[in-house]
Amino acid sequence: MARYQTGIAGLAVHSTPAAAAQDLAQRIIDLVRVKPDAVLGLATGGTMEPVYAALIAAHRDGLSFARVTSFNLDEYLGLPGSHPASYRATMQRLLFDHIDIDPANTHLPNGMAANLAAEAEDYERRIAAAGGIDLQILGIGRNGHIGFNEPGSAAGSRTRAVNLTASTIEANTRFFAEGEAQPDRAITMGIGTIMEAREVAVLATGMSKAQALSQALTGPVGPACPASILRDHPVASWIADAEAVSLL
Ligand code: PGA
């Protein structure tokens, strides 16, 4: 695996997006091998698609997820799990339907909940009841968001309903049919929730992430770039391809 030295602690740089995704997948595979009942924090987004393909390949090679529990970062408000662009449907299609994870152990916030505050509290309770998250994987938004914690989100924020920024809505238009109404709200783990995972790993690939990654790693730590707050996490790794680090 080709890797460059960058001098930034915890940052692994690969020549291609595929190699970067494989690196993150291998860390998940290694964790599940040593801890078959691991609690994984999962993420959606195009960046993660090759990661999930690699996990499916590992399962076909014999890795069992039967005792794994998962918690996804977020879900759109107003989309039922049957909608193809919902994060529930996305996770089923990209991962859950192809591995032996127990469906009862795959958690996403319910974006259709009548009482969102109660749903958010219940999500936090379910994470705690599972013993907390061992490894939270994360993409990064073009605006530096993590989960759907947009710029301005507090470091201590918890799971809650949020408004999406125009830039996030635009970045995700590609997942919706042309002319289809697209949600402008979501329910997301908070930054404080994410920071409680025992380990966090960010995957950033492509030029469109270069500005956000540079800000996250070398700008001020704070809500202007939510991903920067992960620098305060004791066990954070950053995995990127050459394009994503091109502004560092
Ligand atoms: P993407 O999304 O992987 O589709 O770029 C990442 C994110 O917004 O966190």
C-alpha cells in the first residue's frame, strides 16, 4: 500500500481513493476480528461505498458480523426507510443486505419519528446501552461537516434534528431523482456524541474535500469547521488520497 509521510500525526495518505478506502476497511476488519461483538459507528456518503464493498468481500472470505452492532450517524427527516435515498435504504443496499449482521442490531435515527427530541434521546440511550461505540467512521463534508453537524454546531452537541446547509443539499442532489423533493432537515448524532466513540477515523478522498481537510487538520479547532474538533479526540485517524491532501 503506497503511503506518503505528511508529518501530521494520525494522517495516512494513499495514492488513490480505492487504496484509502481499503485502508479504512482493513481497520474495521481488524477490529471485528479481535472483537467480534464490536460496536461500529457507520456513515453514508459516496466516500464510504468502496469501504462497504470491501467489508462485503471480507464477509464472503469468512468474516462474520453476526455479533456486531452498528449505529449510523444520521438520517434525513421525512424519508421513510423504504425510500431509496433514505440512509436506512442506502445502508441496506450497500452493506447490511450482504453480510450476516443481525438486522435488529443495525441502528439509524428514525427520521419519521413524530417526536424528534424523544427519538434523539432514545438514540443516545441505545448507544449507551450497547456500551458505546468502539470505532466511528466518518466522511467529511465540503464545508467541514461531520455527520450532519454543519458549521456552527457546538463541540458538545448531542443527537438532534438539524437544518442542512445549501452546500450540503446541493452535494447530495445526486442521490435523488431529477425534480424530486429533497429533504432540508435531518437527525444527526451530535459532535459530543461522536467524540465519545473510543476511536474515530475520517476518510476523505478527491479534490472536493481538499479545502475542508486542510481546514480540519491545520485551521483553528472549533465549530467553524466541525471536523477540526476531532483533533481533540485521543484516538483519531485521518485517511486520505493524494487529491484530498493537495491543499495541506
Ligand atoms: P460524501 O459525503 O462521501 O458523499 O462526499 C461525506 C459527508 O458529507 O460527510
